[in-house]
Amino acid sequence: MKLDNQKTILKKFAFLACLMGLAACNNLKLISKKNPPLSMQHQNHLLVATSDYHSGALLEISLTQQQTEVFEIPIHSDAIVRAVEDGSLFYVVNRLGADNIEWGSRENRQIIGQFSVGRGTNPQDIAVLSPRIAYISRLSSNRLLKVNPETGEFLKEIDLFATADSKTINSTDSDGLPEMTWMKTVGQKLWIVLQRLKADKDYEPSNKSQVAVLDTAKDRVDKIVTLKGTNPVTDFKQLGTEFLLGEAGKLGILDGGIELFDADLNSQGWVTTEEQLGGDVIDSALIDSDRGLAIVAKDIYGSKPKTQLICFEKRDGRVTSIIKDSGIYSLQQILVDEARNIFYLSDRDPRRPGVWGYNSKTLQPLHETFYETGLPPYHMVLVP
């Protein structure tokens, strides 16, 4: 890998937190703490946003018919995809340089609407709570955006600094921004990941990263949790009432790990560390009550950076096996299908980009379960 290409990848890793595995759970629905998410038995498709950092495309993979269909919809080269619980509507968050949201119908494969979220604000995620209420996190703003997702009308801009104890959240780093990224709805609470990077210092982590908890009934931050590590780079990954968050710290230094939380966002500590895993965290997921998965980057500043998919024991974080060694920097995201005991692994290998299927119990690749995506897969979600 040429050095300039390597730096491009590393910049996206630290700056946008988009290279990290991203979203095994669909956050576009309310999740009761007392009642875990509905079974995924009807999750028969994958929606995949693909990108080579020059162009992007949205496609759908049928997991039952093993077919791939590309939507005739242009999306930004830096974009993620979300969907409502019944899968009827999808949302594309077009990030840096586009700064807008597209939403459309899966049935018609068409965009219904598009709206801007503010020039230069760099949207990161969308959480749709109802047909007329959605929240959008923006990396380059300290205001969480509340909109009507049908019309794009701005309903409110919520200043996270003003709605919480200033001593708790406003221990500002040098750029004065919280760098809000991924979000997760849990009951009527909205968890908002705050990376706390230093934009004026090549986006290196500040001394702490946090999660803000917004009460969506009042649009007020009522809790701030300081993470064990810095630079959280993954979405919250859920299994039952437990949640994982990958925290990469400084790239090239094994100072981060994967933190475990309960449904009230109480930290249960590290479930495993980068030192145990032997690389920088890219993504993670729980596959059962005893085991977890992690994608890690190795030799990230060296001559041969690569990624590995690793299985670890939840009890003590011990690595039990290396499931896949990509040989290059390419593995991106883990997405768990609990009902089928399958997990999907996105691989951005330019020689053969696509999505692999694995048996969650045996950790073996499924026979003939590889879905080619054309452009490298960037972000994916399960839908009915």
C-alpha cells in the first residue's frame, strides 16, 4: 500500500470514524430496556452503502435468494445507510462535503426526498423515532439537529453544551466541538457518542471521550458518561441488554479496548483491550453470552498494515482464535444475525470487495456465501 493511500485511510479512521465497523444493530427504532429487540427472524436482506472514496452506490442483498440488486440511486462517497424497523424506508446519511440526508422507498427503489443539514456540518448518523421526528448528529457542530424526516424541516438545534452541566461536558478540547458521531435509541433515551477529537491537531484524541444521554421527551441531556478509553470509533453493538463500544485511542498505540455497558449505560469495564487483541479496534460484536468478535488493525503505520477478525472470550478478553487475516487493510464491519446464527463480515479488498457469511457457532465461513458488491462495502444494516 502506498504511503499516500495509507494516510488517506488513517485520516478517515481517526477523523470520520467511518472506517470502523459500524452498525450491527438498527438504531432507527425505540428499544425498551425491559423488552429486548424483536427477533431478527424476518431480517432477510442487507442494505449496503458502498464506496471507493470517489463514488458511492446503494445496493440490497437478498439473504434468502442470494441475489444482489444495485439501486439506481447516487449516494455520496462518504455515506452510511439506515432503515426503519419494518424496512419500508431507508435513509442515507451523506457525510463530509455533501452534508445532507436522502430518504426513499425500498419497494420502489426511489429517493422520495433530500434535505440539507447545514453546509460543512458533516452529518454522521440519523435516529428516526417516528415519521415526523428524527435526530441527526453532526461532527462539525456542537448542536444536535432535530428534524421532521419527511420534510427536512428543522424542528430544533440542541446545544449539547447548554443542556448539560458545563463542567461535565464542556471540558473543551482545543477545537471547542464534541465531535458527535454514532447514536443509539434505548427507550426514550438517545445515546450520542462524543469522540472529543482535536480538529486543529490532526484529529488526535483529547484526554477523554464521552457519551451524552438525551431525554427525547424533554430534548435535554440528563447524563454524561466518560468512557474508559478515548476515540470511540464504532457504533453501539447490542446483544440482549448488553452493549459494546469500541474505543481506539491513539492509532498505532495499544491504549484502547472494547467497553461493555448495560441498558442504563453503566460501564461494566473493558470486555477486552487492544493489548490483548494485538491491534487497533475497528469494530466489535457479541455473538453469544460467552464470546465476542473484533476487527483490529495491525502495523497501522508500518509498511504492511493489515486487518484481522478475532474471536475473544467475554469473561476475560482472551483471544481464542484468528478467524480471518486479510493480509491487507480491508476488513470493515461485523453484523450479527442472531436468529440465523450467522454473522456477516464486510471486506473492502479492492481485488474482490464484498460481504462474507460465517456460522456464529463454529466460526467457519458458510459455503458459497460471499456477496460481491462492486464498490467496496462501507456500511450495512439488516432489514426485513
